[in-house]
Amino acid sequence: MADPRAGAGVRDSGAAGDHGGVHCVDVRTALSARIDGEEPPPGVTAAAVEAHLRGCAECRDWGERARRLRLLAAGLD
Ligand SMILES: [Zn+2]
């Protein structure tokens, strides 16, 4: 019997929005929590987030914007 994974030819699923084994929405939740000084969602490790960010420019941009907004909000407080 063939390994079901054989022939796929990819380690990553290649699905859009899924880099480093975590999905964009989970990464953004974790980034938001980090910015707010809260615990990341269970199962979303810092290493997984970093791996995702390396492969996903959209989440890098999102994280930058979130950080900037947070700073702005803090300044306006
Ligand atoms: Zn992403």
C-alpha cells in the first residue's frame, strides 16, 4: 500500500492562508494577544507564528498595522 502522503510532492499543504501549520486567523489572534500582553490561543506556539510570518506577507502587514494601531490607541488614551 502506498503512503497516502506519497506523491503529494509537498510538505506544506499549499493551501492559501496556511503557512507553518497554522492558519492566518490563528496567527492574527496570537499576534493580537501578544500586542495586548495576553496569552496566545492554545496550540498556537510562538515558533508556529514566526514560521507562518516568514511565509505570509499578509500576516506580516497585518501585524505591523495592529502594532501601529495599538501604539496610536495608547497615545490617544
Ligand atoms: Zn497569514
